[in-house]
Amino acid sequence: MAKSEKMQLTVYELDPSGKYRYVKSQADVPIINANMSEAVTSPKIPEERAFILRGNPFLYNPENSGVEVYSIEDFLIMYKKKEVILGEIIRNPDYSLKSRKNILKKAFRNWHKAYTKKKKQVFRDNFRTIEVVKGIGNVKFPLYIELIIWLMLTAMIFILGTNSPLWNKIVQGKFGLFLQTTLNTMYGSSPWLKSIGHITIYLLFVLVFYSLFFRVIVHDYKLYYRKTQNYLENSESQINREYKKKRKNAYKYYLRHLRKKSNPYYPPLDIKEVQEGKVNITIFNIVSKATVNKSYYLMKIEPFLKTIKVILLFLSIAGLILVYGYSIVSLIIAAF
């Protein structure tokens, strides 16, 4: 008859060094404490650490929490109006399996509600903010206005540059010579008119520069906005998918061990199995806020820029009408 194999048990206990984590027992014959009063009374935890442990393990981020957590069982839950460590309750043999399962289910249910509430709030607020800044960037001119500005600039250069090579070809005809003579006479008798024409050309050059500059700025902004929008939408899907998977696996892990025939000395679930991933709600929020910050300056100066472009365009049109109006009147008078 074969000898029966000796059962090998691995017992986990609180780290005797003082760190709040479960480690393998170093004792040859570890004693499992089943004292009910001790099992449900958590050790004194520093407030900074307790603040993190009162939170949600599915929202835990080791990079910005400032507190090192080792297992989901380190987190604090409320049991009979007392704050206790989850692991001390679900591993206490003085409680029935049914009670421990109910405590575990309640803890997961509360964590799920808190996580879902925060996720919805962050996603809703940030997408609303993104939609607000979506319309920013209407400081550039429409394409047809840009075309009109270029035509106005060409027209002003033409009528003022009566000594240009182009005019040297035009004056070879009688009508061309008549136009040049009349315009030069008009500028000679009204030098202020030529000054207005030069100012109008400068204004039109400013408008051309304005149009080209802000077309590039707005193009880059909208490209950044589209990339951010796509990233946020993809991130939301990834965050939801990873959370569901982690919650489901963690929940099944403990239910699998909270059975009559299961080994009661199973290792605590590592916090890495439930903590936030690289793409998480915090990163989602940071990216969204970065988009808003990038848009803030443009939002702030947009009314001013719109006012400036309207004034420049109005003055340019007024200068062109004045110069061409005087020119037409002068040509009519000279003709008769």
C-alpha cells in the first residue's frame, strides 16, 4: 500500500517587518489565528496610507499615489460600521463562506459603482469641454475673401504704379497714355490720395500675412484636435475593456477560492492585476485638459483677432474705393 503524500500548505500572513502586505509565513509550523475579535480589528494605519486604501483598487495608480500597495486585500472596507482590511475578513474562518462571499460581493459592488460614477463624470465633462473648444479657430478668412484680398492688392499696385514696366507697355497706345497722364496729374494735385493708396497697400499686405499665418495656425490646431478626439474615443473603449476584464478576473479569483473544498491558504491577488493600466482615466483627463490649455490662448484672443481682421478689411476696402473713385471721376472730367 502506497504511503500517503504529506499535504504541503503555504500560509500567508501580515509581513512582520511592519509593511502592510501579506507574505509567506517563515514559521515551520505556522499558527493560523482564528480569533474573531483580532481578525476584524485592523492595525493602526498611517492616515496618508489609509486615505489611499479607502479608495478604489481599480483606480489605484502606483505612479502618482505615493503609497505602495501590494494586494487588493490591503484595501479598507466598511463592515458593521467599522473600517477593516478586506483580507482580514474574507480569510477569517470564524465567518461562514456565505458571509465572506457576501462581504466580497458588496465590496466589489461598491467599487464598481464608485468607478463607474467617476468614469462617467470624467468622460462626460471632458467630452463636453472638447466640444466647446471644437469651434475655436474661426479667425482665418474664408477662401473667397482671401481671393478678394489678393485681387484688391493687385488692383492697388496697378493704379499706383504708373511708372512700372507694365504701364510702359500700356502707354504705347493713345488710351493708355491718356490714363497715365490723367492719373499722374491727379496724384500731383492730390498727393494725399497717393498716400492713402500706399497705406491701403500696406493694410492689404497685413491682411495677406494675417490670412496665411492664421490658416497655418488653425490647420495645426484642428489637426491636433482631431488626433486628440480620436485618442480620447479610443482610450475610452480601451479603459472600459480593460476594467471589465480586470474586475471579472479578480471577482472570479476570490469566488473560486471561497469554496468548501478549496485550499484556504491561497495567495492574495496582486494589486497589479487590478490597478489602472497605462491608458487610464487619469491620463484621459490629462490629455483632455492639455487640449483645453492649448486652446485657451486662442480662445482668449479670438474676439480681438476677429475685430482686427474686420477693421483691416473695412479700411482696405474704403481706401480702394476712395482711390478708384477719384480716378474714375478724374478720367471722366479729363475726357470731357
